[in-house]
Amino acid sequence: PLLPVVKQVRIGGTTRVGETLRAYPVTAFYSFNEASVVLQFQWFRLTPEGVLVPLAGETPTLVLQPADSACSIVCRVRPRLPGEANNAAPWATGRVGPICERAS
């Protein structure tokens, strides 16, 4: 069966330390039961120097931490079939930022 393709990733939420971001993947059509598709999420902090730092968590949400301040946040998403060891599906990427300090 063909895997769906994640066309793009929209990231919603307030870009402030302590707030939660949510990834909204936009997928194309595919040819089998939607329930069998698992989406893989990866979050990164992109520093002002251009360094991509992996962040913990492979869920659609991310709570912004003090270390994220002044950085951008990148989320990568791709589909995966359950039990598939080698996933060749391409990643789609979304980006927001810079992240602001927590409101005082």
C-alpha cells in the first residue's frame, strides 16, 4: 500500500515560554485504512547561531521551555506504517519563532 504524504506542517499556539505549541500536519490522500497510519513527530530548537538541537518528545505538542527563548522551533512529521522498521517516507517541516520570554 502507498503511504500518505505529509505535504506541510502548520504549527499553532503562542510562541512564548511556558505555552504549548501543536503541530498540524497536512496530508495528501492515500489508499488504505487511516487508522493504520502513525505519524512520527520530531521537535527541534533552532538556535540564533543556526544549530538544530533535538528536543524530547515525539507527540504533536511541545511545551516551550526557558532554553527556547530567542530560538525558533522546528517540527518534522512523516507517516509510518505500524511495525515498519525502515521508514523511507519523506519528512515535512514547519517552523515558528523566535520564542519570547515568559510574560512577567
